[in-house]
Amino acid sequence: MLSWCGNNCVVLGEREYEDDDYYTVHLVNTSDPSCTDNIGEVPGDVALVQECDGIRMISPTSYQFLQCVSESGVRVFSVGSRSPGAVLISTYDEFMSGNASAVGMLRHLQQNTDTLAEAINDCVLTAAMELDVEQQKCLLRIASFGKTFSPVQDTDSFLHTVRCLRVLNTLRATRPNMLLSLAQLQDLGEARLLQRLVRDDHYQIAYHVAETLDLEKDMVLREWAVSRLARSRTVMLSPQEEVTTCTAVIRKLKKCSCARIAEIAQEVNMRGKHDSAVQLLEAETCASRQIPMYLSISEPELALKRVAAVSDPDLAFTVIMFMLQSRAAGAVPLLLEKKLSRDIFLQLVRVTEGNRAYMRDFLNTKPHMQMALDLRRYLQEEDKLCAALANTRQEANWEMQQECKSAALQTLSLSQQREVAFSDGSHSSAAPSTTASQNAFHETMLRLQAKLIEKQTQLMKEMDDGRFLHASVYDTVRLALEHGRASVAERLKEEFQLPEKMFQWCTLNAYASTGQWDLIDQLGGLGAQPGSKQPLIASDAFVSILLRYKRPQQAKQYIPRIPHLMQRMDLYVQCEDWIGAGASAAATRSGIADTTQRLCKGNAQILQLITEGGINNHRPLALSFPKLFS
């Protein structure tokens, strides 16, 4: 029986007699063959297991581990050793005994920084070799004592050794009963240690080991969750019990901040637990992991719903291609429900020939959807025109853009007629006439829009103003008034049935933008004869527009028409007419002092003007009897 014990020692077992039941084990140092040792009465059925730092001797009745003493242990524990580590241990013992010689010994170590650092490292390495917990604590306490006086000592290695020893002591004292030294742990690897614990179902210990050594804990959580959910398959749980179990697993995963819920769902689905996989994916917060996993477990509807919520074009394209490949034309109704998927799908139809057949078959039975798509095309043409007008008109052929808009509008009108015909054929005679009235309204609106495009093109040619090309009816009338074409504005008002009040708004904004202040006063009815036609626009609108164009003196003329005193007072303040504001404040007859203080904002001169306005316009509340009986 021959085996290695570490790297520098050979173990040789021999029987003194052939029929002897026990071995005598000889330990031979390969560096110094004259240095040997032996162990007697080793059972004959013992098995030798080599380790990196020793050898295990295992028999049915006994277990022994022969560990090679490290070089640091030799330096520290040799009899009469004067190594820095041994001196540090003696210094600590003298210090704890209250002996003053500890000061001199410590100063001797501090004379050379490297000497003190070597002493601390020897104590830490020796503690890592020890299997006895008390001896570990003693050596680490001595190393910590030396660190107090060493300014250059590396703390990270010390803390890592402490964490590793804590893990090793836990493995020896708990259910796994794994006897490992620090050298064996380093040779095995921390990741493989976790795999062994997980394989033996020691999930709790594996999680705490990963937490202590600052390793990735998601692998442990994933294996635990898969084991918990897949194990319920053999127990034959009811659907409600499966939901309860999955809910508990999700709660634990979230509590532990697990970032691999999607991977767990995929693994659970492969184990035949589809419902639990869907429930797990609902708890996944990262869309880039959740949506592809929905597709991998054949749940494209949930993927489409989720991608519509996050509005990610790349993920949406992935879902659309998956649904088209798996469901062909049957996927079109689902893709057209959400805006994001609808936009991407329609772009895909335009650039690829293979998907147009799916769209054509669907639109033959859904003419209202065809009308919506034609309307969308018209709006896109108008957006293109607006973008082109942002550049110079020499670079943008606006007439061609207008023709494209007209063509899109004609296509939309044809789709509307097709929708009317389809509705008439599909509805019974007893159906209400609401649909017919709606179709008539839509047809009228399309006709008016076509007429507006024609008028805008004509006005653009006459006045050379690009604002006409993307204007509404209101803006078209206003622009015509700005160019002084009142007759054109009146004609547009009649053709498009613009209300009188809206027409007055167009007129007011046009006069203000062109600086025709006298015409504004005529529109506002200033100086008009009693009984003449009054404007439909409120007086505060005149004030706001005039103030916007820096005309406070003209705006003040409209303030007395405002019935609300507080609003009148605020407008006087905006016009900086403090006397008028004071008069309005006095007319409120309540809270005059507070109102005055609010208006003046601490300005004494303004306060005086407001006070004068309030006094000059104030009327006593009591009756004046001398005037009544004079």
C-alpha cells in the first residue's frame, strides 16, 4: 500500500506478518529520506485517499486525516523558533499577561515593517491550516493584534481567510459533515463546492456559503426553485396548490433579489410545469429576458401584450416575426390590435412581398380596417409635407406633396364607400340607422378635407405662403385675413360653415399679428353706438391678446367691461394701472387692506397709487340723508 501525502511525503503501509490484520504506516519525507515517522495498528481494510495537503485513511470503523504541516506552521510552532511569527505570539502572550517586556518585543518587530508583516502573514496562514476552531481564533486574534501596529498590512486577504474558515467550520459542524481544509477548498474551487452542496440538496447551506464568500447566489436559487416546483409534479398537487407553491417560490426569489427568474421559468417549463413557468415569467421585471422566454414557451399572446407595454421596437419585431412564422394569417388580427405592433407590421408589409398575402386576406373581411390604414397613409403624407416645408421650398416639391395627399384622400374615400357597402350588406333591416348616419358624416368630412386641400393649394400659389399647406380651416381663414384678403376669408367661412364666434377669433388674431390696432377696437365695439352689434368674444380675450403684443394702454379700455371685480383688478395689475386696481379693490368692499398689500408687493409708491384710486372711487355704504332731503 503506497500513496502520496501532499507533495513532499510518501505513505507506505506494510504488514509485519502476512496474516496480520493491521498495517504499520510509514511516513517518508522525500526531501529528507532520513526523516521518517510511522503509525501503528492501522486497520487492514483501510482505504487511502490522496489530498493536496495530506491523505485520508478511511475504513468501515475509523476515519483519519493526516495533514502536512505548512511551512508557516513550522516557523510558528517549532520549539525555540525565533521567526517573526513565533515572536509575535510571544509578544501577544506577554501583553495579555501585563508584562512590560511586550513593549520591547513589539518595538523590535516594528523596526522593520516587512518583519511585522511577515509575522502577521504566518499567523494567518497557520490559522488557515488549523482544523481546531479555538486554535484558529487564537491565531487570528494574534494576527489582528499585530495588524494594529502595522500600517501596510493587507486587510483583504485577512478578511477572505476569516470568511473561508467560517465556511469550512460550518461545513464540518452541520449536516453535510464535509471535512475540508483551506488548501482543499482552494484546490476544489468555490463554484464546485456550491455545485456539490446543491447536488446533495443542501440549498440553505449553499446559499449562506455563497453569501459569505460573495459568490453569485442566483445559481443556488435557480436550482432550489426548479427542484421545488418540479418535485411537486411527482406529488400530484391540485392546480390551486401548484399556484400556491409557485407564489411562495416567487416571493422567496424576490426577497433574495434573484435576477434569473426567466431562466428558472424555462427550466420549469422543460420539466413539464407550463402553468408555473407562465406564473414565473409574470414576475420577471426585465422585458428583454421576459419576452423572448414567452416565445420559447409558446406564449406569443403574452409576449405581444408585454411588448406593447414596454414599447421596444426590437422586441416587437422579434414577436411579430415569431407570430407570422408560427401562425401565418391567423396572427394578423392580434398584430393589428396594438399600436406598436401594428406600425411595425405595416412597415414590414410594405417592404416584404411574402407578408402581403396575409394582409390582403385579412382586409377582404375587414374593410373598416382598410379605411383606417388609408387614413393613416394620408396623415403620413401630411407629415412628410410638414417635414419638407421645414426646409426651403426649393428643396421640397410641395405641389407633388399636395397631389400625394389628394390621392391618399381619394383612396380613403373609396375605402369609406366600400365600408358603407359592406355595412349595408352585413346588417339586418332591423338594425339602427346610427351606422348610416356615421358613414354620411365621415363622407362629408372627407369631401370637405379634399376641398380644403384644393383651396390651400390655390392660396399658396397666389400668396406664396407655405403656412397654408398644413393649416386647418381656422388657420387658413386667419392667414387669408393676415394677407388682407377679407373676401376670401368670408368665402371660406361660408363654404366650411365656420361659426361667427370662431371667425371673430380668426379676425382678432390676424389683426393683432399684423398690428392693425384700430381694426381691433372696431371689432371690440369701442365707440360703437348703443344698440349696435356687440362682439361675441369676451373682453378679457381682447385684454390678453393686447398684453401679449405689449399694448397695455389699449388693453385698459376693455377692462371696465369685465363683470368680475377680482378679475378686473388682476388685469389692471397686469396693465400696471395701479389706480384702476385700487378702485377695483375698493369696489369689492371686503378685504381691502389684504388686497392692497397683495397688489403693492411692498412698493410704497404703488401702495400710494392704489390707496388714491380706492379713496377717489370709494362710496360710503350708509345713506346720505342731507342729499335725500335737500
